[in-house]
Amino acid sequence: MIYAQAGTTVEAFLIGAPEGLIPGLEWALVDPTDGSYDIPRSGGSLSNPVPDIYRVTFTAPAVADTYLIRWYSGVTVLAEIGRASCRERV
């Protein structure tokens, strides 16, 4: 699980996915207790900095909480990631 303070910048990576998923790759920030979306599915803020690694950076919601990042390709869930880098906004 990712614990993110309110308003921090979160950086998450999907590692080992095939190349060529952008466009089409999406992510969402999910509440693990009930599966609801704290940030809905989006293809925004994604990059592919090196082969087989995808990166998303976003601002955590206004409430500090524990989250999962869910990665999608179409209707397929590629991964649920419970680790990310969180840092205070400057």
C-alpha cells in the first residue's frame, strides 16, 4: 500500500510491461478498502522514460490515506502497485 500525505507529489512506476502501451495505458488511484477510485482512470501524466518502464506523477488527494495504483491496458488490469515514491511539494 502507498501511504500519501495530502497534497504530496507521488511518482509510481510500472516495470516490465511491454513497449508500445502509450497511448492506451491508463492508471487509477484506488482505495484498497472498497475499490473506489480516489483518482479516476486516466492516461494523463504518463511517460515511458526507458524501455519497459512506465512512469506516472500526480498530486495525492486532499486527505492523507493509504492507496493502491492500478494500471490498465484496455479492460485488462496489468498490475496493482502498492509501492511508490511520495515527496512533499516544493
